[in-house]
Amino acid sequence: MHILVIEDDLKLLRLYTKVLRSAGYHVSQAATIHAAREMLAQHTFDVAIFDMTIGYHTGNELISQFPYLQSKGMRLIVISGQDKHKAACEAIGVDYYLKPISNAQLLAAVDSVTVRH
């Protein structure tokens, strides 16, 4: 399973990547929206894990892309420090978690979306 982690907090990006790789997942990283778009154009991912604010890009910009990514079969997980986009994400079937998230919660979130699909 190939997972793309999109997180501009480099400490969290490294942590999420380490946890997921230690569980046996193939993980790619993007710290910017530009890098994420390049990765999405070049590779196929089973799961993408997003922060809702990446640099100057806000949740609304990201949410507008979610239906397209879902149509490609990608499962999406949002991990954010704010809950203001939670209802919009859940309305389109995107799991939403508030930071901080434990290692066990991160792995359970990935397991949850992969079991459902």
C-alpha cells in the first residue's frame, strides 16, 4: 500500500512517515502543495493524509480537490489542528482527525479507510 503524507510541519511529516513505514507501508512525503501536486501527477497512491493548512493554502482549496482524488480510488484522511473543516470533509466521506494524533490513532485511521474500501 502506497501512502502520500502531505504535512508542512517537518517534525510531524517525519513522525507520520516513520510510524507508517514501521508498520510496513510504502510512504511518500510532500511538505508543500506544489510538491503534493507533482507527486499526485507522477504516482498512484492508495491513501493520502493531509493537513488542512499547508503553507498559504487553506482547507477550502484542498477540499475542492478531494472528490477528484476519491474518483481515482484514493482514500483520504485529514489530520488538522482545527476542526472548522470537519463537517465539510465528513460530508464527502473524508475521515477527519484533530491534532495531536497518537501513533496508534494514525495507524487505526489508515486501517479504517483501507478496510472500508
